[in-house]
Amino acid sequence: MPITATQAWKELTRLRLLGPNGQSPGIFIVDESPFKEEDDEEATASCGYDFIAGRILPTADIYKEGAYRLEMKFSSDYPFKPPEVHFTTPIYHLNVDKDGLVCIPILQATNDWKPSTILADVVKAIVDIIDHPKIDYAMNPEIHKEYSEKRDEYERKAKQTVREKALPRT
């Protein structure tokens, strides 16, 4: 297993703190993890399980009506190399490519990734870039041009994709 059970449990615990609670609507819901019994600290990780999956809950007007599934897959070099993070829910966004890969500096192995980076910080950075697109990290030249020159058209397409493809927030 690329990530140890102890590492996975710590990451999962931090990710759960990003979920909805009585005080906050939250920004992430864990859907899948390496553990069979999720509420037991002594739970054992499933053999060979190498990812954690969940749904982000953006707050930007365009995306706030849906949730978007993310998978965070660990390489054998984790935590020394970043996890591969991609959306499995289609999302029309300046910073997400057609395969669901998202461009954020924190996931760049050569620049900003540090072994001490936690998945909760990755999720926060992804939600932030979904809520506040960054032209400097555009993944598609056509969407970049549309976002820069025809923002109304970009927003229309994004909202249509939310209606047709987004997951429920609960």
C-alpha cells in the first residue's frame, strides 16, 4: 500500500474536519477511504487501497448548487511526491482539464509540494481555485480565452454543466 494505515488515518481525520457540521456547511465530504470501519481509530486499512475520494462543496455562485467528486491517489513515493488528484465529476472550469486534472501550485512536485503537506490543505486549495479561478493556471486555451473575453458565455456553460453533471451536496 503506497500510504501506511497510520498516514491514511491521519489524513482521513483531517479531511473529515472539513465536512459539514452544525456550525459550517463544510467544503468536503469523504466518500471512500482505506478503512472498513470509519469511526474506529483501531480500524484496519483495506489491503492495496491507495486513494481517498470525496466531494468538494464550492461556494461560488456558479458552482454552489452541486458537489464534485475528487480522487486523491497516492504513489509509492508519497508523501515525498504529491498525490494524483483529479475530478471524476465533469466540471467546466478554467483550471480543470477535460480529464479532471486540476492545476494548483501546491500539487507541483518540483515547486511547492513538501512531504509535510496534508490532504486537507490540498482540498482547501482546490476549493479556493474552483471558487476563484486563476488565469495563470488555465488548463485549456479555449476556456481561457472564453473566461477572459466572454465571461457570460463561460458562466452559462459552467452553470449548464452543474445542472447536468454535478452531484448532490448531501
